[in-house]
Amino acid sequence: MEQKLPPYSDGVNLSLDELLYYKQQCVKWLPPAKSLWSQMLGQHQSRQLGRGMDFSEVRQYQPGDDIRAIDWRVTARTGKPHTKLFSEEREKPVVLYLDFSSSMAFGSQLLLKSVQMAHMASLVAWLSVTQQDRIGAVIDTGNELIELKPTARNRGALALLQTLVTCHQQLISQPSRNDQDVSHALQALARLCPKGSEIILLSDFSRLATQHEPKLSRLCQHNRVRMVQISDPLERGQTGFRGTEQVSNQNDTRWLDFSSRKTRQGIERAFSEQQQHLIQLTQKMGISYSSLSSEQALTQQLYGL
């Protein structure tokens, strides 16, 4: 079935209009609907109940208090019933890591991976604004880092969207020839994120290696970390193309014969190994893992899960 481009998108360039489209889409994941992340993880039974509650204090029981909130330890110690009081969870910073390095400027079917990533970033940004959370980002262009401090309301989201458009234009017109090490971005995240932040890493993770695990682990100590892997079907060996094509990365350029089953299976195996390593890493560190493909519009993938 032929896939349709998202509204206002041509799949290659990035415009403010196509990112603003997700402002109206984010309402689909507001309470009492299923949360965006539980849907991406396939947890269909999980319902989003709204903001959590932070423990505030204990005071002596008063008529009308919920008996389920009685603190039995304090009650036993004092000989008088005491109740736990809770306050609504405070706003949390949501900080995105966005990978605009050279490998993200790739797409064999509907969208470039970088475009799909920007769409997801926009959806998360508007959802954060609606939930009264601050939104910030570390944007990795491959040769520089752009830091956006977590900012509340529309101002934070609009600043992010404008920067996405600028960085994407730079990526497709002047891609980095020598992408820097991911460790710099992880250090920037640690510096930018207050404790208790929600950190969402959006990337193909082609540059993530074993030596980055300690810095990633430190991010997980005081924050909730999520990883969303963006991939293209050609990278997974899923293509109907049977010709010969030149492909390249930072270190090598070669011709691949896609009519060869061995070639296609080799590509599929390499991607599968990278993905399995990533999944094992997230499981070890308690990181939420999900994936998106560039072959289908974002909203279609989310509604179909």
C-alpha cells in the first residue's frame, strides 16, 4: 500500500507548518487517553491517569481523610492515627537529544530519518506544553551542539521548532563530514538537565558505542531516560530495489548489489545486531526503548500500535 506524506511535508525539507501540525495532534494522548509512551511500548492496557502525586507531609488524622492514606508506622509509633498528605507532582523538564549528524540525512522511501525525528520531537514538545512541562533540547549537528534550556509554555516549543528547521536545512545542504563523538552530547545533557528530568534520545544511534555507556548510565541515575531509534527500511534490508547503488558513511564508500540475496541478508543482519545491542543496553540500564521507521507517517505508526 502506497504511503501518504504527512500534511505540509515533502519528506526531504522541513518547514514550520509541518511541525506546527503536531500541536493539534498531541491532544490524542492527553488523559484519560492512553499515554504516548505506553502506546509506543505496546502496553495497551496501561492508562494515563494524569499527573502523579508527590508525598508532602504527615499530619494527625482528621475526619474526612481517606483511610487509605493512613501512615500506619507513624500511627503505631505515636498511638494516634496520622495521615499522609500529597501534593500534585510539579512540572518536570523534558529534554530532547536530537541527532542531526550525517547518517540521519537518509531515506529510501517516504521521509528522511531526520524529518521523522523532527516530527516526533514536535509532537513531544507540544505534548509537554499541554501538560505544563518545560521543554528543552541538545541538538547535535555532528560538528556542534546547540543547547536549548528547558522553557515553559509555547515559547519553549516554538524556539525548538525554529531551531529544528534551521538545523535540518544545514544538514541537507552542508552535511558534516566528520561527526564528533557522542560523549560531548551526553556531557551536555548531564549539564543541562536538572535532576528528575525526562530525557528523550532521538537518533539512529549509529555513533553510540560501548565507551559511551558510563556517561549514559550517569544520566539514568537521577532522570527518566527514553531512547527512540529512527531507522529506514533499506538499512534493515527491506527493499524491492534490485539494482546496484553507491553507499557511503564517514569512513568508506562502496557499491552494493541489491539484487544479491547475500547482500540484503548482510545488511539485515548488521542492523539486527546493532538493534539487539541497543535493546540489551536499555534493558541493563532501565531505559525505555521504542523505534520508529521513516517509511510511514508518524501518526499512522502511532495509531497502528
